[in-house]
Amino acid sequence: MRHRLKDVAERAGVSVKTVSNVVNGYVHVRPDTRARVEEAIAELNYRPNLSARNLRKGRTGVIALAVPELDIPYFAELARHVVTAAAELGWTVLIDQTGGGREQERVVASGITDHLIDGLIFSPLALAAEDLTGLDGTPMVLLGERVDHGPADHVVIDNVAAAREMTAHLIGLGRRRIAAIGSQRTPEGVSARLRLAGYTAALADAGIDYDERLVAPAPAWHRADGAAAMRGLLASGVRPDAVFCFNDTLALGALRALHEAGLRVPEDVAVAGFDDIEDGRFSIPTLSTIAPDKERIARLAVELLANRLDSDPTAPPRELPAPYHLTPRESTLGP
Amino acid sequence: MRHRLKDVAERAGVSVKTVSNVVNGYVHVRPDTRARVEEAIAELNYRPNLSARNLRKGRTGVIALAVPELDIPYFAELARHVVTAAAELGWTVLIDQTGGGREQERVVASGITDHLIDGLIFSPLALAAEDLTGLDGTPMVLLGERVDHGPADHVVIDNVAAAREMTAHLIGLGRRRIAAIGSQRTPEGVSARLRLAGYTAALADAGIDYDERLVAPAPAWHRADGAAAMRGLLASGVRPDAVFCFNDTLALGALRALHEAGLRVPEDVAVAGFDDIEDGRFSIPTLSTIAPDKERIARLAVELLANRLDSDPTAPPRELPAPYHLTPRESTLGP
């Protein structure tokens, strides 16, 4: 068990403020008081952290948001919502861009949290459940699908249902040769696997045979990957009449590749994405997408973190679903 | 003057590690040694901060990057480059989104820096030079044009020259009714003023009269602002044959408004932006822009910060220019 400032104060029979003064090396502490506090620190093996700054609550007022890549606008937009929701509680949010690698994510989960911040909102790509065991109890809320039913509070959206709904939208428009862009075979590709599962489920619902030649992998989910994958599909001769991209940046890249190939969207090929980033509301054509409620996701994450800070840290982790909605635009419906 | 751990160590005649052990409340310090350290702490009025974690250098290994808005892709891309450059020095970067308000930026400049981090790379919008006086010496590097010749190291690009070059590019294509989108009259609008100055200088160079009806303000520099400003210009009857937008997101919004109005880019109206964000390399048409060397800006900022950490903190501040280049694409040159 990790002790807090108030444990030291109780043991020494002094106020939390006095303990803080000793820990911070301030001079205006009577020598006998200082000795009592130091004895309590030694007995409890107390390690001070920044929490001492916020004396009343024992907190820093700073939380971290760790995301894989700010270059993917979904995470930048999510960050803005987290900053807004946290500001209502008087919290400052520092954002850590992990790069999505497992080692860096492990460092974030186990290292930064201990000394700098009150808590962490974490959107991991690569982290596995076992990386989260043995943490020292810094409150953490996970976003996204990774580390299912893991040891922390979790805000999720139903990726399978959302992808199934978008694929059904394309089928409902009469498309039958529906490609998918963004599949991944790496351990990191959890969102990719879930969205692919939704895609295949929708095809099965409609009695359309799954054709693996229509499924294009993308090592990352940037515009360049989407453009390359689309060019590959066009060159392969599989002749899709629609393409469901597993995020909006892939879809914007696919739009570009279709434009360069002289194909019309949606007349020749309908295009759909996932994330509802601002870019897709202004692109030519505007982009049909799955819109996760990013504001709600951010608010739920901040609320889970606040509850965790104010309640029993050993309470069982909670998993809260966040809503999404299908948002059709020009890239599937036309002008 | 703010004392560091090593000042306490010298005064007490002990190692920095021993001081750290006392400051951190560890138990394995001999009582007489502890007393000597505490006496030195009192004499120097030393206030420990997280620097104690990195004992050898007296640092945390964590720096902050403070930017106005991660939603503006320029800042998200810059953040990635700062994270990369800092990683080479073993630093972790935490990103603070200030919102661009002067009060929040003042808090960042004076507050967070003191306790959490070794140094700060700061791209302020609203901060004035006087807000930076009286800081406690946490090393800071400023990015951008604000706080000219202020009290900190500074990485700048020449906004006037870059805007003049882009406007001359449009003139060189035979355009004469060149609009500008993004002017701002607020104290925050320093980049806007400089880019407007470059625009007017280029017009003067070419003997083209300045027409204030062609200059459209934009309260913020998002896509929606660019689209609204473009619609306003078209509705006003000023009939521009080109538009220079003060950043790329404004330009992407203008492209959308022109598309909705049935105008062709660049045949009817050539469009140029500023920032070279990834979106503009995939938009339809691709976007002509000024490309600041973001990687170089990030590297210079990290190097300035490292130098400041390793040398005399009272050395006079340095101002380093970063390169940019004009990058013409389809939105001015055609397919």
C-alpha cells in the first residue's frame, strides 16, 4: 500500500500542512515537530510526490491524457474535449503522445503517473492487460477497445456494431462490391479486427459473399496509407463499387486516389470513413462516417477518473459505453 | 536566484544523492547528515521540485510543449516533431493545450513550469512580453512571432517574407484581384498582421492597388472560418481571381465554399494557404502553401532548450530563424 500525506500527518499527530512543510524543506517548522514528522515518514516508508502541492485534497490538479498520435485528427479532437471537460473540475491536462508502441505505453502506464499527475486517461494501441498489473494505484481510465475487461475503468464504443451499420448503409445504397481498407494483422490492430468483424457480419446479413481480395491492409491509418491501399485495389482489378475505410484519414486518402484515377465519388465508388473528424465535413466530396460522440467519451472519462479519485481505489473497474451515430454525407449519398 | 539540489549539496558538504534522499524522506540517511542537509536547505531557502528525481543532472527528464490548439493540424504536426527531437535526448514531452487565451498562457508560463518539468517550449498566441517577466528561471523557448525580442530564447520564421513570396506567386500567375482571408484586429493576431503586411508589400511591389474589400477577417483560423469568409467575399461582389489564406485550414474551408459556389480552382479562383499540413497534400485539388520546416523548428527549439539547461541561465536570449519554402500545387498551378 502506498501511503499519502494524510497518513503521515495522522501518525505524527500534526496537520497535513505541517507534513507538507517538512517534505518541502520549508524552514518555519519547529525542530521537535520536524522530528516527529520524519519519524512518521520513516515508519510508513512514505515517498512524497507532487500531491503535496494541493494540500487539502493531496493532489496536483494535473492529469495526463496519453494518445498514440496527435497527427490523427481524431485524437487531437478528443484531446480538446478532454481538456474542456477537465477544466470544469479545475484540472490541467498534459498530453503525452506515446507513438503507440508497447514499450513507450508501458512507460506511460507505470512511470509518469507516479510522480507528476493525479491520474491518467489513456488510449493505448499496443498495451496488453499484463502491462497494467502491478501499477501503484494511480487512477487510470482507458479509452478504446484494447485491454478488454482489464484492471482499469474503461470507456468504449461498440466498434463491431458501428462498422456493421456503416457497411449495411453501403449495401442499402445498392452496392455489392464493397471493399474495406485498414485491416491489420498485428497485435496492435484491435480496432481494425473489430471493424473488420462488423464489415463481414453486415455482408453475411445481406447474403453477400466475403471476398478477401476486397480487403486491403494498411500498416498505419494515415491519408497516405489510404491512398496507397485504394490505388492497390484499383490496380488489382477487383473493381469495387464502394469502400469502407476504417478511419476518416484513410478515407480522405482513398478519395484522393479515386480522383487521380478519374473515378467519381459516389457514382462510381461510394466512400465511407469512421471518426467524424472536421476534415471530412469540408472535403470534396464531404465524407460519410461513423461519428463517435467524442464530447461524451471525454466527459465519461473525466467523470470516471474523478469518481476513482474520490472513492475507494480498490472498487472493481467499470466499463461505460459511449454512443455513436452513422452520419451519411456526399461521399455515399451524392451532392 | 533559485537554488538547485547541487547548491544544497555543496553547502552541506554531501552528495547530491544524499540531499535527494533527505528531500524525498528516505530513511537510510544518518541523523547528523540529515541535520546538515536540512540546515543547508534552510540557509538557501531551497524549495525542492521534481528535478530531484533525475539525481545526476537534477532534472525530471520531462519538458512541456504548450500550444494554442491541437485541432489546428499545424500544431499537432509540430508536436510530433518536438516529441521526436526530444526523444533523442531521452526527454518525455507533455503537451499543454492552452486555448490561446492570455490568462491560461500566463498560468502555463509561470505555474506548471515550476514544479513539473525541466523546461518549456511555448507557442503563445496572446501572451505579452510583460507576462514573461518575473519567471523563476525555468528554461523556456518561444516559437512564433509573439513576444518579439522578449526575455526568452526564440525560434522564428519570417512571416512577412513568406506571405510576400506567396502573394508574388499568385501575381506571377497573372492574378490581379487577390483576396486575403484571415486578418485579425485583436492583440492576439500577430501572425495575421505580419502575413497581411507581406501581402500588401507584394501588391505594392507589383503596382497593384490595395483594396480593403478584398481582405476578409477570420476570428479563428479553422475550416469553418475560411468557408464563411470565402462565401462573404463571393456574396459581396468583389470577384477575386485568387485568394491567399493565412493558414491551410482556412484555405481548405475556402476550397469547399468555392466548390459549393460552382467555381473552379484554380481556373476561376486560385487558392493558397500557409503551414503545409498533411491535409493539403491530399485535398482535391491539392493545396499550394508556404511550408515552414517544422522538423527544423522543433529541432532548433529542443537544442535551444538543451543549451539553456546546460549553460548559464542568465545568458542573453537567442533568436534563431527557421527556413520555409513556397510549395505550389494544384490549387494555383492546376492539375
